[in-house]
Amino acid sequence: QAKGKGPKKGTVKFVIDCSAPVEDKVLDIASFEKYMQERIKVEGKTGNLAQNNVAVSRDSTKLTVAIPAEVKLSKRQLKYLTKRYLKKQQLRDYLRVVAASKNSYEMRYFQMNGGEEGGADA
């Protein structure tokens, strides 16, 4: 084993920061939380969160998924489900999901450059 890569105890927390769309009243974080609880797969099965002590919680702008260290759940799955939720809500054209840190994602608006810059390249 590599140095410092021993078995970890405790929980791993993944955070999805939805502050930009929630403040603009574009995204309803309560329905997003419900969607994640119904769709997160643990050991290949949906609806398997409580048996594996996986907790999905939210505050005003953030969704937190707390996972016991022995349960395998990838951060990538959370990004996939977030993108599917945005697509379902028809927000996928305006928002993107970006990794803000090792254990968190952030929803950001696409930068729309509508030709406001007048020939800056020349």
C-alpha cells in the first residue's frame, strides 16, 4: 500500500453547491434533494440509502451527501445525477456542474459572450 493510503474510518461528505441557481429562484433545492434520494445507487440498487447509512441533507443553498467510508459511492455518480436533474428541469442549457474541490461540485452559469467586445482581437 502507498504511504497514508490505509483504510479510512468515518464518513465521506460530498457537497453540491447550488447557490447561484437557488438565489435566482431557478432551482428548487427541496425537489433536487428528493430526486437525489430516490436515484442515488448504493451497491447497484436505488432506494438503498437508509440500510447503508447514506444521508442526503440540505441547507438553504447546498446539498450534502454523507457516506460511510466502507460504502462505495463515486463522486462522479453525483455529477451524473445532477446533470440529469438539470436536463429534466430544462436548465441544462444554462447551468453546468463544475468540481469546486476534491469533495464538492458547484453549479455555475455558462458564460454568455454575445459579441459585446468590439474587435479586441485585431
